[in-house]
Amino acid sequence: MSGVFGPSTENLFVDNGVRNIFLSGKNNGVLTLNVIQREIPSTIVFENENLVGFNDINPVAPQHVLFVPKKHLEKIHDMSKDDSPLIGELIYHAKEYARKINLTENGYRLVFNTGRDAGQDVFHIHLHLIGGRIMTWPPG
């Protein structure tokens, strides 16, 4: 890890389950920022200098991981063209983690919720990796 979390030359996939870290403080009530800053406990499954992946606290499937950029962007509409590589990195690492946890054979879903009507209730961009069960369509 680098930047906020200290030096490292590679990504971190946590294999042993839980990595709980407790700190005090607030990030304007944005849950994902609180997880990134280690202000609330979470199960971190992936981290690099640009993003963090952690298990959703309210999973909708056996595997439900959020991939979140460390840069604060409230919603997709707040992205600039310069943020495009960051969003690509979210998708790439979600795909790699899906492979790591054996979701690729039967499939998985990647979801960005953008705005309240789409179900966004945490206003910091995050990508849901959902798998381990049969999905239906339409989703909502």
C-alpha cells in the first residue's frame, strides 16, 4: 500500500478473513470514507494506493464486495475525464477479485448505483461485486 496507508509495492488481498481496524473520527457520515480512513471496522479484501475493497455490511449475496476509490467522488456524474482510469481500475480489480474467489465460472454482477432513484444510499462512488447465487433480471 502507499500514500495514506504507507509504502508497499503490491496490492493487498486479505486471505485470512477479517482485518478490523478501529479509529475515532468522522467523514461527514459517508460510510465508505469512514472505512477508507479506518474510522469504522470493516473486512478489507483488497487495497492499493488508489482504491480499497471490503465486504458489504448488508450483503445481498454470499459474495458482496464494494470496490471504492480513495479519491472522493460523490456519484458518477461528478467524474471528470481524468477520473476515467480510476473507474477502469475499480472494474479491473473487481474482476480480478471475482477470479480469486472463484466466481468466474458461474458469473457475477458489477453494479454502480448513481443517484437516489437508482438506489445509491452512500454518496461516494463504489462498485458492487455481487456473486455466489443466481441473479434475476430486471434487478430492481
